[in-house]
Amino acid sequence: MLQALEGSQAIAQAVALCRPQVIAAYPITPQTHIVENISKLVADGKLQCEFISVESEFSAASVVLGAALAGSRTYTATASQGILLMAEVLFNIAGMRVPIVMTCANRAVSSPLSIWNDQQDSMAVRDAGWIQLYCADNQEAVDTTIQAYRIAERTELPVMVCMDGFTLTHTLEGIDIPTQKQADTFLPPYEFSRTLNPRDPLSLGTLVTPDYYTEARHSHHQALLNAQAEIVSADQDWFAISGRKCGGLLSVEGPEQAKTAILTIGSVLGTLREALEEFPPGQPVKLIKLRSFRPFPAETLKAACKELDDVIVLERALSPGSGGIIGLEVLAALSELPKPPRVHNFAAGLGGRDIPLEILPTLLSTLNEPSDKRFKIIDVELEKLPEEDR
Amino acid sequence: MTTETAIPISKLRKKQPRFRGLESGHRACLGCGEALAARLVTESAGPDVMVANATGCLEIFTTPWPESAWRIPWVHSLFENAGAVAAGMEAALKAQGKSTKVLAFGGDGGTFDIGFQALSGMLERGHNVLYVCFDNEAYMNTGIQRSSSTPHAAMTTTSPPGKERMGKRHLKKDIVSIVAAHHIPYAATASIAYPSDIRKKVRRAMAIEGPTFLQIHCPCPLGWGHEGDHSITVARLAVQTGLYPIIELERGGLANVMPLRNIRPMTEYLKMQQRFRHLFTDDLRAKEELEHLQAIADHNIEIYGLRSDGGKDAFDSEGMDTVRRGGMRWA
């Protein structure tokens, strides 16, 4: 049954359906509504769990780590500065191969201070060793949250569910909240394989010399690559229960014969769908929604792009001094194709700048422009800058 | 009459089973106070515990993978989050209806400095955790750098004496008072010189439902510059001079102290350690710093009322049993 729910409210309900035993969080815009809603569920007795309001994001991540090691299903959520403060613990959680689910309400990173949406925060910790799944709308965020627990628990890898701050977290949509029975069927009670137990003591997080460190890293890398199958199967199995799917690793929509595709992550997909109706392009255009950024689905992407002439990558973050982040990875993957498509890489919508429907004709117009730049912030207003910064 | 089953007392003592949470064979330096303290704490805490250990010597010397000296569930996450990891473990056990007690272990760096925020959060939220700070008064694991626990005027690699300096310029942070100011049920200091006092305090803390804190003075022969077989003597002198008061605080108020029967001259303690050797030179500033340190000892004796009435007390600095000497009760 569809209900009009704010994204954060829906996430709180989805988390409750997963029966976490320990939740720890620290408030940060735009994640706050999620933890406020969870607090209310706990206060009303609708969610039985230990809810710990910690004194920092660093401790939020540390508390859920400790709780997971002691055998509980856990949850936390954060954004932006919070992710960066957590960064050290995020690497630690992943390296210890602990299943934890976290929502990242994507937000720009200071300085300059911005509370609004882009995806610089989760991109900054892309190498932490977490699975990162990006959501195009709030229904996907609900379904992905539930799937994330199964993926995390089967792979013993932490999963970050990324949803655009404000654009999704603070927006009302018609959302189908699954039933408890559906969630329980999909997500049976879980026992962590290395639970701390005085009857069978283990030492975790030990010092590793160069004799073994490389092997630990290799096995972590391999586990992330192997997680692709779990991400796909979780989506399929959830479809069998709920009738909805989120697109596995990535999904493609649009005319079969299209030679041009626009690849995005997150909620900008909705803008592009609408723009294709508002400004029908001269040539057929496909949309590629990259859902899994880590693991990066290179093979699936190559299969989706092998007939294309042009791939436009539109992202909401950048690596200053280099350029696009996703664009570079797409370029690297597609270069392995016998006839690689041209990759055009743009960033837009940084720090909450609105991405209007008009972005579609602007993006497509660049295909015919001779350009010596492989990356550009497409919506920058250079006239606001002094001459030397343009 | 001798029978075949007769065993000499010395051997019988060795055969007495005693739970060991930390086994021998780890890689601590000779005379390491921290290793001894950790063994005493885990012995008394018993097997039904789990530990969150901050980064530091204790973590490094006990667990070079794939070896481990721990016989209890033990996890090391990071330097500054032992309090928070322990809090999470406790919350999980509570949610699962289990009674296993959670311990958090940190050095002075992981407790006084970098892990202070996570510790404060853990205390404020009332988690049922015994936090043990192994206080060896500097960052020993990284090579003896000053921490906020390093005593005034002590030499470390980042507080060296020289033309412009006489060792650490600042005072040792009074962490136990700060911890007690969270109004937790129980906070105490102890010293490896007095093992039965440590045992007593651990048992006491274990019985309390709520956050408790134990700060144990642990000499570091390498970092302090004394012989490894002098660790106990050095630790005992720290107490006997008044420089390391042994106290207990309940709900923020002073509840008990270890009285000092024979207050020893502070220089006896300082002279045993290379970290204070610059204070025994002709430098006029050295004399001044010695006066400062004496003032600190006097202040401790005064505010905690450490001076005993001179009578024999099995719980005072001379009566409490201590390694190689026994106490009054064993004499």
C-alpha cells in the first residue's frame, strides 16, 4: 500500500523492519530526520533496540562496530563531515570484515560550508572497503536498505546506502513500506561468524606484519568483487517477495538502438527521465543508472556500453586536480572494449545547486563540440569568478 | 610422615589453578608494568568478560598475528575509540540479555588524550563497562613521546631538556577527578606495586552495574629509564612519596585513600629514573623544578589526606601486600 512519506521517515521504518538490536547515531543535517524518526519509533515501543545517542560520528561508527562484534545487527546513519570524522573507523570496520549497514544522506563537504546535496562525502571514502549502493528515489532507498542487510551479512562486508540529502531525505513520495513478514522472510535472524564469546575466545583486530598484510588486502578486494553476485541476487530475491527491483549493479533504460547514453548515480536520474520527455532529443538516448559504485561493476558496464558511441557521465562530486571520479573509472573500464565509446565527463549540482531539466540539451550539445577537456563542471558560472580563477 | 602425594608448598602454589586472561609468552619488555597490570586485572575480572583494547603497547605485544596471548574475547579497533567500542559491545550484550562484563583497556595516551572524548561519552551514557587505564605516563609504543599524563619536568623524546627547557613544561592531567566528575559509581587509582589492592578494586568494579574506572600506575623501564627488575620498587616509591596518590571516588566524592605510613623523600623516586636525571645537575632551574615536584607531592598528601596517623594499618602503604615483600597479613 502506498503511503505519502518523507524519505527519512520511510528509511526509519525500513530500518525498523530489519530488526536491528543496536543503533548508534549522531545528528547531522540532512541525516537528522532519519535518526529522529528512529528515536520516535523506539520511544513509542515500535522498535525494540538499544538506541545510543553518541557524542560524535566517530563514536557512532565505533559503537556499531563493537555491537556487531558482540553479535548484534546494527544500524547507523550520517553525512558529509560526519562521514569524514568516521573515516578511520570505516576503514577499520571494512578491514575487519564486519557486516554493518549505514545510510549516507549525501551532502557536500566543507569548506566552503554547505549543508546541501552533492556526493563528495561518500566519494571521499570510496576506498574504505565498503560496498556503496546509490539510490535514485525513496522507494529504492527503502528496498536497498533491506537488501543491504542481506548483502552485508552474506558477504561480511559493510554496506553504505547512499541517498541524496534533501532531494530524497526531505522529500515526500508515495512509498510502499514492505510488511514485517516480507522483511522477515527476506532477512532471517543473523549470527556473525566471529561473534565475541567468552566460551570460545577470539582475538580480533590484531597486528599484522608484512608477511600477511598483502594477503588480507587481497582477500578484502576479492570479497568486494565477489559481492557483485550477492548484490544482484539480493535484488532478484527481493523482487520475488516485493515485486520491486532496484537495478542490481546497474540498470539501463531507453531505446535499444541508442548510440548515446548518459550515466548517473543517485536521484538525478529522475531529472533526466523528465527532461527526456520535456526536451525530446534529436537522437535516441539511453540512461544508465549506476547503483553499485563499490564494487565497481566493470564487466556489467562494458556489456551495457559495447554498442555505444558516446557515454556522458554526469556526477555530483570531483577529485580536485584530477577531474571526475566516476568518469575516470568508466573511462578505464570501457577502454578495455574493442571499440570503446567516447566518454564525456561532467560534474553538476555541487553543494545543492539545482540541476534543471535544461541540463539534458546542454549535455547533448557537448557531443558535437570539439573539446580538449575530458572533464568540466558543466554548471559553473564563470562570470562570478575573478579572471585568474576561470 | 611423607607420602607419595606430599607436595612441597612452593610446588603446591604453582599447581593451584588460577584463571589467567593474559598468558605468558607475549612480547612485552622485561619488567613491563603494563603487562603485569593487565594480567592482574584479567585474573580478577575472571573469564566471563570481553575486552575492547585501544591501540598501544598492550595491543601490540599481545597479538602479533597469528598469535595471541589472550584467553578472553578481545578486540582491538583503533587508538581513540576503546570507550565507544566497549559501549557498543555492552549495548549488544544488553540487547541479547547476556551478563558478560565488558572491559575497556587503554594506555594514558588512549585515555587522557586521543580517546578522551569516547571515554567521556561512555561514562556519561552510563554503560556497564569497567575502563582500565594503564598509565605509564607517555606514548611508549611510538617511542616515548609526552602525553598529558607525563609528569611535570619529565624527559620524553618530545619534551627533552635543553637550553630552553627542563623537560615537560605542563602538569600531569588529573584524569581520575575528571572521570569522577561524570558522577560515575566508582573511580579509583592503583599501582602495580600493590597487587592485592588492584584485585580488590577490580572485584569491586566488576560488581557494580554501571561505568567504573581504574587507573593503574605502570612503570615502563624503557621509557622511564630504570632497570627492569626495579619496576615494583619504582612504582611503590611513586605512591610512598605522594606523587601517585592511591584513592577511590564514589559518585564523584572521595571515598577512600591508601594512607602513607612512611612518607619517602621525593628524590628517592626521581633518582631511580633517567627521565628525571636533568633535575640532578647544577642547573639552577633543576632545583626549581624539584621544588615544583615536591609541591605537587605535598599538595596530593594534603588534599587527599594521605598522611597516616602512624599506626599500623594492613591497608596502608607499608601494610598492603606488595611483590617480594608480602604485607602485614603474610608476615
